[in-house]
Amino acid sequence: MAIKDEIELRLRAAFALDVLEIQDDSEKHRGHGGWREGGETHFNITLRAPELAAMTRVARHRAVHRALGDLTTRIHALALDIG
């Protein structure tokens, strides 16, 4: 399964999402550190979920990383826009 698909499955299982956008920006980083052939190394994620709204920024990021689990070891760069 593609990493992007795994990200979506895990985030949908963890949160009652109002918004979820996952952008694979790997090609923009071709030749940079962490890039590998086939992409799926650099992601931008925008998500909105009611349970995250009351959390601090750090708590939101921790919750997302916890939901992604071991996927974070397979991703080189992860930009999060969480609310």
C-alpha cells in the first residue's frame, strides 16, 4: 500500500476529520537529502478535527505523530497544518 494511503487510513481511524488533504511533495525535493526514487518521502498534510481544536499546537502534533506511528520512520519530511 502506498504511504499516502496508509497516512489517510490511520488519520481517519484516529480522528473525526472535517478536513483531510495529503499532498506528496516528494518530486519537489528530487536530489535533496532524504529523497528516494519513487517519491513518498515528503508530505504536506492539512487536517481539521474537533478533538484537536482544544489542544495546544504541540499536543496536536504529538497526537498526529502518535496516529501515524511507524510511518514517521518511512517519511523524510512531514509538514502539518492542524486545527
